[in-house]
Amino acid sequence: MPATTHSVFVQNVKRRLHELGMTQRDLAVTMGWSDGYVSQLLAGRNTPKLDMPDKIAPALKTTAQYLLTPVDLSSEEKNPASGVDSVLASR
């Protein structure tokens, strides 16, 4: 079953939080949102607005494109340097 854009977004936000060592609370504070809102968002119970990736990407030190792009974990495991950090570092 193909992933939805919403599920890809949530998965990538969770992955990025983990990569940065951030908690849901950290994200809520950074964005000025309630803990409950972030919890519902990451549980998939709250559908983000279309501009959400653009708003949240800077807080996660990434791009909206990264947050919306499905990740092929098999290729990431083969080449971990292919992640967003290497893209951002090259700028």
C-alpha cells in the first residue's frame, strides 16, 4: 500500500526529531504550539495544512521537500551520507 503524503510527512518529522535529539515538547516550544497539538499531529490524528512543511522545516533544520519525500530506507542504509544533512552541508 503506497504511503500517503500525510503519513510520509509525519514519518519524516519524527525521523528528523530523532536525528536532532529533539522531543515533541521541544518542537512545540520552538513552533509556539501546544504539546497536545504536536502530539496529535505526530500521531496522525491532526491533518496538517498545506503550508505546514514550509513552516516546520526551519525548526527541524531541513527543507519542506525533505519532509514530503518518501524515504527508501534500503538505499539510506547503504549510503547514510545521502541524507538531508549532506545536502544542507553542501550549501
